[in-house]
Amino acid sequence: MSSRLISVFIGAVVLAACGSDAADQPAPSPSTSTTTVARSAGTPGPLPETPTSVIPDLTRFIAAVDSALSETSYAGAALTDPEVFIATGQLFCELLDGGMTSDDILAEHLDALAAVNAGDVTDADATATGVVLGASTEVICPQHADRP
């Protein structure tokens, strides 16, 4: 599980770092083509949809993370790359399901960040880790909300 945590976190760090650059990019013009998903001729019925019961929870999760990180260097990152934050939150829940404590997850996550950043972990990094873990246990896996 440690390598999966490290991989997800590395992705989160890279995408969060790129998030500030994305704000400087011009918005795509209306004529820009978009990627669409097409059904093959042999596929019956409509395309599968995300269960609507999950969407409000994930929206609440991203909103909570974004709000809590608004005064840090991670401001806006949850809105720029919500998939990364959702994947990290879901991974944290899986680790809690597997028996890790919140303290174990926080320590391992910050150790992984230190390895990626050559030992440089900021207060904002620690805050972001705690915020994602806290929002995860409140929204994604509330069965762990009262667990240390």
C-alpha cells in the first residue's frame, strides 16, 4: 500500500504544482474540439453514468477541501484537479479500512512528500494532508470520523 500512497501523492504534488500554471493559460476558444465518448455499434443502451448518489458527496468533499485550503499555497488546487484530491481521499479511506490510523497515514504521506521534494515539506503541505484526511473521514468514509 505504501507504493500506491506514494504514487497517488506524487501525482497530487505534480498536478497541484501545475495548477498555478493552468490559471495563467487562456481559456479554450468555443471552436476548440472536445473529446467525446462514443458507443460502438454493437453496444446496446446508453453509456454508463456515475451514480448520482456519489456526486453530491464528492462535490461536498471538494468544496470542503477547497475552502479549508483557501489561505494556503494550495488555494484553488482542489478545483483545478479534483480527481487527484478525490483519489487521495479515497486512498486514505482504503488505508483506514485496512487498519492504518490517521497518524500513520499522515506520517507516511508527509514522508512520501519529503522524498519527492528532497526533504522540503512545508506547513502548507502538512495542512493540505490533514485537510484531505479530515474531509475524507467526514464525507467519503464517515465510518472512520471518530477514529484517531
